[in-house]
Amino acid sequence: MKKFTKKQWIKFSIAAVLYTLFAIWMQNLWLLLGLIVLVDIFLTHYIPWGAWKRSKNPAVRNVLEWVDDIVFALVAVYFINLFVFQNYQIPSSSLEKSLLVGDYLFVSKLSYGPRVPNTPISFPLVQNTLPILNCKSYLDWPEWGYKRVKGLGHVKRNDIVVFNFPAGDTIAVKVQNPDYYSLVEEYGRERILLDKATFGEVMYRPVDKRENYVKRCIGMPGDTLQLIDNQVYIDSKPAENPKDMQFNYFIETDGSPITEEQFRLMDVSKDDRMLASSGGYYQNLLSYLGFTPNANGQYNPVYRLPLTKKALAIAEKLPTVKKVIIEPETLGGPTYPVGYNTGWTRDNFGPLWIPKKGATIPLDERNLALYSRCIKNYENNTLEVKDGKVYINGKPETSYTFKYDYYWMMGDNRHNSADSRSWGFVPEDHIVGKPILVWLSLDKDRSLFDGGIRWNRLFRWVHPD
């Protein structure tokens, strides 16, 4: 019988203990079969894992050494990205000024517990599309159901959360904003399916390969949420507002433009500076908004800007500013649920109950409009209404009990955020993780040596306030 050295036993024991703990954490004891592989790697060596090292050709050894290192690095990155943390870049201003465009974040998967991947065979560090090749970065098979292992905590109210975009289950490849369901409401399903030149292919994406969004969790499972004049109420009580919450304002000057120094004083980025009086859509609305032409029959400069409470106070004190009004709710666009008239707006929304796991609702017309997407798309049931009766999975039902908890996500930049008011609830299986650290922050409005790197934000912890 082959004898093993003490060093071999120590290496095997450490690897076996770590692997066993991982299998227990994953709640899948079938993974323990992998111990057989570890026995061979560290002890028996029936499979010649390192045979390439014995090659007499130095070029072959050199190439295979690089391949070995690359494969090891990819596997390590894959597992870290799946179960520990991933990098995320803030792409839009929906959470400003809490998180800024150009912030690079570490998103902790451990905070809420990492998910076992729905699509386990995928290329690491790529969400859904391989660059250059422009093809899927994952294989559709195998596809596993939802499972989340134990983490350090749970989603809490006012947490900033990264999640998979719920309405991203179906996409028109060439037009992904607005989402597919809004496109169907506007253009019709047949137009989208037939007009591939405009909309591209229509395709389905599994949960973990839908685009990553980041918003603030405003509503928890079981809450009744309502917005009245931009103030959120939870169970009829005013919710705590984020410190740097923003709204859009129209600002008229006496004829002088707002200067770069004044924009910086209000902390308004170049992308957010809109001269509404320069023509186009907003020019045509100035009279409706209450602005009047000057003696020359022209409008003074009118800007549309997102401002925090602090920035609004600065704007109102600028010597050239004549008038400031908040953007009216009529400019907010359609709200959830798509295709059903609730009378709700972006600024006055609800009341709406947020589904909670184990809770039961009657299946009346209104509840079907509000929750059918949860029942069908997120909890994978068939739902039909025939002859006034509701059928779920082919059986007549008068009520439904939810399988998942759901959350309500909103941006701090309230008038510039496509959030739950537009596309509805976020199911628990879509939760990715919690941003914990800004490790880099770049301001594209400035040069590298003139504030292009936001040094004060580097290695800054992400706080919920």
C-alpha cells in the first residue's frame, strides 16, 4: 500500500475541512463527492494532474504554466464573484447624491447571503453579454431554481441594494430602455416581434443574468406604501427621507446664464444641466409651467435641474434667479402597473400593499392588475382568466398565497429615477447584495488633474443615510 507523507496529509486535511464547510454552507451534501477528487489531488495521484510539468520541452511547459495560472485565476474570480463580492459601477444619477455617477463599488454578497447561481456555467466578471463577440456570456443549461445560503443579515429599510432588474426577464435587444413591457404597451407585441431592424431580437434572461440595478429599499414585505406630494408614507406614517434626496426644479433667470461656478456650487453635473428654454419638448411647456415671455417676446433662460434641499436654497439666493418651481407630476410618465389605470402618478402614488411570503390575497380584478406579474413572472405560475374565473396552473382559484417576500425600491434622485413606481416590486430572489465600499470615484466632468478623481470618496464606506 502506498504511503503518504505527513505534508500530504496536512494539505489534504486543510483542503478537505474547507471544502466540507463550503458544502455545508451551500446546504448541498452531494458536493461532498468532490472529496474523492481532493483525495486524488493530494494523496493517491491516480490522475496525472501535473503531468505537463514533466514535459522535456521548455516551450510546452511555459505555455501550460500560463494556462494553469489563468485557469486557476478564472476559477478563483468566479467563486469570489459568486459568493463573496463583486465590482459594480454606478451608471446613472438615480441615487445621487448618496452614490455618484462614476463611483466604483464593492458589493457584498455575504451581507444578505449569496445566491446559488441560476446559470452556473458562465464567463466570470461579465453580466450577460461577452464584449466584442456580442453574444451571451452564459449557457442556458443547466438552469437551477432559486436558493440563497445563509448570510450576515437581511435587507433592511433604507438599505442601498443591488438587485437584478425584475422587468428585464424579457428584452428587445436593441431597445432595452424603456423595458419590454412598456414597449409592448406603447407599440404592441406584434410590432416589436416583426420590426427587428428597430427592436432587435426578443429574448428571455434568467434571474441572475438580468441587468444589475442599485436603488434604496423604501418598502418592506407587508408594508402599505403611499406617496403624497413626493413624501413617502409607510403604513400611513411619514417615512424618513434620505439626507440628500433630490427633485427636479425649473429655474428662471433674469436673462443671465448660470455660470460654471454656480453649477458647481449647487453640485449639478454637466449631464444634469438642461436649458429648457433652448427649444424642443420643454420649450413648448414653459407657458404651461407658468413662465411668461419677456418684453422681446422671448423666454429668459429657464433651466431644468435636479437639486437637493441644500442646493435649492443656494439656487433661490442666486442674484440672477427670478423664479423656481418644482417639476409637476404630470411630467412624470406612466406608473406601475403597466396598462391599468389607477390614477396614480410619480409624485402621488398608492396606497399599495407590498407582498409578503405566506400572505394570501383575493383574486379580484384590481389585485390581478397589481400582483399578476408576481404570480406569473416571479413565482412561475400560469394564470388565466376565463368566463370570469381565475385559473392558476390550470385550477380555478379565488385567492393566492405568495411564495416570496417582495421589496419596493426607489432612487434618491426622485424625479430622475426609473424605479418601482415604474416597474413594480423586487422579489427576494432578485436581490444581489449590498454596496459596502466606494474604492474609486471618477468625475467625467473634470480633467484628471482638476478634480477628475474624487479623492474624498476613495475607500469610503457606503452608509444608508
